[in-house]
Amino acid sequence: MQAQRSIPLRDIDPAIDAVLRSAHQQRRRTRAVVSLLACAVVLLAAIGGAFDLPRYRNTLSTIAQLLGDACPPDFSRWPRWGQPLLDTLSMSVGGTCFGLLAAIPLGALAARNIAPGWLGGPVRLALNAIRSIPGLVWGIMFVAAVGFGPLPGILALASHSTGMLGKFCAEILEHVDAAPGNALRAQGVSPLGVLRFSVLPQILPRLVDVTLYRWEHNLRAATTLGVVGAGGIGLEIVTAFHLFEYREASALILLLLGLVSVINILGGRLRRHFLDGLAQP
């Protein structure tokens, strides 16, 4: 059998030639972008000391020793953990609810398909500024403003949640398909009917998802706010570590893990129940 000969590029149809050249250029651009990203990752890792190999010498042995000191968990002081646990739960729930209440109108004003550019731009900038401030910084500010306790934790989580949930709300509203609403309007359906049967079915599933995710995030974030004086289970964990009570700290961490797991289960059931009810006519 004779070997197949490759067709010279000049003998290819000009249209096919243009497509092949465009695909080749796209592959080259993709490889260049991937290479630049890989170089950036390696550079940033080097700046952070990720390749400082001598620092890893005693890592495994130190972690093993800490785990050994933390076992078995000590639950002997569990009667004193009820109030800190309630404080942490109240901070996560309050911060999520207040943040969502502020995020919905701000997200609507930030959506490009709803608000004019002269209004949406400043609102988007404000949301970016709000969520760019770390939760610990918000916590320090509100502890200085209103004192110690769960209240500054609620306000700190609500502030940061407003920035994040506001961004999500704006993106959700921007992806709403206008065709179903236009069809309903053409049939004489009122604006409330359009909202009920067109807009809400599209935005509520994603809004429920991001809100439940944010609640779980705020529960974990509430533990770190104990460091700056917001109280809660985080303060108990930090105190246990400072006193080298690693067994008690591991018990508190397991308690927090259990609480997060319960919230995940309840959130999943709430999501299914809510969405099933929404799907019914």
C-alpha cells in the first residue's frame, strides 16, 4: 500500500484554511494563557514559602504529636458549652438573615438588566467594598462600637454577607430569562402574576442555595469572631488552645462539626421541601 500523502496547505479550500488557522491560533492562545497562569501560581507559591523544604522536616511528627495530645476528646465541661453554642448559632442565623434582607434590594439595584448604569455602577462598587473587608475586621469595628458579645458578631456577619449575597442576587437576576415573562404579559397577566409565575421560579432555587451555603459559612465564621470578643464557641476553642487543653479543644471542634452537619442535613431538607412546594402549581 502506498503511504498517504498530506495535502499541502495551499491546496486546501480558503474557507477551510481560515478555520484551521483560527483553531491553531486559539490553541496557541490557550497554551499561552495556561502557561502564564501556571507561572503565576508557581511564583506566588514561592513567595509564600511553599518550596522552602527544610520547613517541612518536622511537619508530620508535630501534627502526629498534636493529634495524640488531643485524643481522646474531653467532654467533661459540656454543661458550660450550651450558652456559647447558642451564641454562635444566633450569630450565624442573625448575620445571614440581616445580610439577606439588605442584599435583595441592593442586588436588584446592582443588576445590569434592572437598574440604570448611573445607579448600578456605584451599588456594585459598594458591594465590592463591603465584601472585600474581612469578617474579622468587621468584628473588631463592631466590638469597638457596641461592645462585647454576640451582637457585634451578628453585625459583622451581616455586613460581610450583604456584600456576598448582594453579588449573588445581582447575578441571579441578570440571568433571568425574559421570554416567559413577556409571554405572560402578552396574555394580560398582571406584574404580580409575572413575578409569581416567571421571575420567582427562576431565582428562588439559586437564592435558596446561596443563602443556605452562606448560613453554613457564617456558622464557621462565627467561631473565628470569638477571637476579637464576639464570644461563642470560638472563644472557648481559642481559650482551650491557649491553656494547652488540646483534649477539650478537640471536643469543641467535634461539637462544631456536629452542628455544621446538622445544619447541612436540615438545609438539604429545607431546600427539597421549599423547591417541591414551589414546583407545584
